[in-house]
Amino acid sequence: MSQMPADAEERRAVPPVICYPPETLPDPQLALKQAARAGAEKLSEVRVPPREARCFEVKAGQFVRITSVEGPQVGDLNLWNAQDLGERFFSGKTRALHGTHVSTGDRLWSSLPHLRAMATVVADTLDWYGIDEFGGAVHDVIGTRCDPYTGHLLSGVQYHHCCHSNLTRALAEARGLPLEHAELHVHDVLNVFMCTGFTRDTGQYFMKASPVRPGDHFELFAEIDLLGALSACPGGDCSAEHTSDAAACHPLLVEVFAPAPEALAGWEPAPANGYDRTHGLG
């Protein structure tokens, strides 16, 4: 370690500045959406088996609910524009705008150059958890997804039910893509129900047993037409390990609901970002 300078404590004491103050973001119209949800009709459901993934579609103006149905289970979520797989969930920008974990009122943002709200979190039965004494919180946008490449790098294993692999197979089946093409569209996830943080002494990413229990749910309002894929992680509640079949795993339920059209008076699907990239990149 290098020698500590005389003014080290003074440098450390400089106060932080929030990089992206959220106050100027477009109004999420949360009250309107929550009121519309109260009278919404269920359209469909998909049951995601343990250690597998399934795709689902949600139209702009509809709701999708992810529910724990049998036991503690976390899920890795990918989202795409249903008409353009090139526009997908941007976990890094979502993290920069809302923080390391998301809950009610936060939005999930799409990749550049689109950068618009793809979905708004309208309900979260784990919002009571907050930040625990270890710095852990629920529904993170800091983890990437368990993948077989990292598993092989660290442990030399050949495991085929990592969330990356599950999401790849689900997208390939849903869109009729070769696996090697579908894999290129799989991206960093929203870890639904997962409890994570960074250790305070070493800054390492950690996981701990999720507080989710059967009946807990996390619900999104679709701001554009969405294709989603959800993997029931092989880590189960992520209390010990993943990238193996050792953990107890459970299914997850995905349900889609449609409100009455008049319930969303004044709402419009999210427009693409207004930055003039043709001028700026010219």
C-alpha cells in the first residue's frame, strides 16, 4: 500500500454529490397507474419452473405481476421492446438513476439510444425490508445474472441451468432464434426478490437469504410493449450458492392484467429519448 498523504482525512471528508438527481425525471403518474390496477382483469399467466426460464408479453398500459408461490425463490428478469430486441433493459442506467435496488415508484429504463421508461414498479410487498445492517436490500440492479462462463472460470464446472442459459433458451424458443443468436440479446438483469449488497470492508458483491415468502409479489406497469423473460434462479433463495442443483428451488408465477381503457385517461406510452443523436454524433 502506498504511503498515506498528510491530507488523507481531508480528502476523504469531501461530501458526495448525487450524479443524477431524479427530481427532474418525467412524472411516473404512480397514483393513476395504481388506481387503474385496482379494476384490472387478468389476461394470462405463465408458471416458471425451478431452474428454468419462460417468456411472456405485456402490452403498453398493462400490468405484470411476479409472485412467489411455493417457497422462497429469486428470479432474474430481462425485458425487451417487443418490436425491437435491440432496445432492452439497461440495469446500469436504472441503477444510476434510482440506486442499487428498486421498489415502488421507480422505473426500469431502456438501453441507449432509446433511454426511456420501459416499466414502472407499482407494487412491492417487500418494500418494508429497506436496507439491513449488512447493507443488503431487495430487488437489485447490481448483479449481472449467474452464468456458466463465470461458473467454469471459478470452479471448472459445466452447469447448464444458470440464469444466463435459462434466459437464452427461453428467448430462443419464444422468438424462433438459434441459441447463439438469442444469447447475444440476454443482458444484465433485475434480480427480483434477491437480497444483495456490497460488503463495507472489501466492497464485494454479496447475497443472503431472500425475505420473500409465498404470496409476496413485485408488479410492473408496462410503459411500452414488452417481451419479458424470467428465470427461477438455481440458487433458490440465494442463501448459500448458485450454479448448481444443491439449493432448494421453487416456481415463480407471472400474471398479466389489463385495466379498463378509461382508467388510464391522460397516460401515453413512453416516447423514445428526444436527444438529437444525428446532430450530436455527426
